[in-house]
Amino acid sequence: MFGGKTTGYILGSIVFSVCSLAFSLNNASFGAEYTGNSGCKCHMGKGCFEGEEYKERLHSNTWEKRLKGTPDAENPDCLKCHGSAYGEKIAEAGKKYLPNVQCEACHGAGSEYKKVKDNYEGKGKDAFKELLKKDPLLARKVQYDAGLIVAGINGPATVKEQCLKCHWENKDDKNKCPKTDKVMDYKDAFKKDDHRDNDEVDDVIKKMSPEDKKKWAALLPKDEILNSPLKPKKKE
């Protein structure tokens, strides 16, 4: 649920491109920069469940399929949902936005929590992996403290709330894109684009006492949909 074991945990987990959007998130306030999907090497690497699921969805190429080569390719009103980080700090010099709905569109500018993974407390590239093995919940807290955003936990109150920043459930919605009447069936969209995976954090949560759940409440899912069954992985 919180990220596959082969991912390296760069972006943490529950990587919801489902109903993704490009909007300003909390970590932008302390100078974090958007690295783009190229900074998510582990999650976007071959064989990572979250990344493989994401690559199959329209969010991964929505700018290319919907805007590229059109008069709206640079339109801010379109880029806020078909692109990422428009108007935000981007690590690559000269970039005004990142094409498509990239991981950070939902999870926030990743430069600071990427540093945690790469060199936790200045102890080298393996230090965070060791922390993850020793204390998965603390490892997750460290990432959240560095700016990782997850809807239904420490971001928007629910995944649906995040989705509705760029999607709508009826054709008369005031925020609807004027170029289409297509509406979102949220439950169906979530099932199709759910790329949670089970990892060490989930295993720890299953064994937590009521007292521990109170202690770590800030890290636990508050949106019930995050407690729904995981999508089965495809057979190799």
C-alpha cells in the first residue's frame, strides 16, 4: 500500500496518479523544487508496481495526447491539470512547467525528500534503507517531514478531494473544462488507477496496538478508500 519493496522509496507510496493534479503543495513553502519524474528513478524503474501502473494511465502522457501541438500547449488554464508544477520552483533551469501529470503533481515538490533517501542525516545512500528496516514508521515520518504529500493521510483529506481539483462528477460543475463534457466516476477511476502496494509500513500498521495508532495517527490513512483491498499485481 505504501510503496513496493523494489522502489527505493524515493517518493514514498500510494503514488496516486489517479485523478492527479498540478497544484501548489505545502513543501513548496520551504524551498523544495520539483525534480520531475526523472528524479523518481526507483519508482519509475522497470518492475516497480507503482511506476508500471502509472505509465499505463493517461495521466502519464496527458499533455502529449491532449495539448502538444495545439494552441493550448502553453495555456496556463490547461497546464494546471495537464501539466505539473506550473508557476512553481523546478530544478531544471528554464523550465516553466513539467509536461503531463507527474508524480509530484500529487506528492509535492520532491527535492527535499529525495535528499532524505539519497543521504539521510549525511550518512550516505544506504542510511535511509537501514532506517526503513529498523523503524518503517519513523522512516515514513521523516519523508513526510521533508515534504512528501499523500492524499488521505497528510494532504487533502480524501483522495477524491484531490481528484476533484481537476476532475468533475457532473457536466454542470462550475470547474468543468469547457472543452469536454466527460465526467469522472470516482470509484471506477480509483479502481483502475490504484497503484498502492504493500510494504513494511503496512505490515507494521496491521500489528499496531490502539495506543500506537494514537501515537502515529498523523501517518495513518484517514480516507477509508485507502483501506480497501489492493489491486492484484499482474503475473510475470
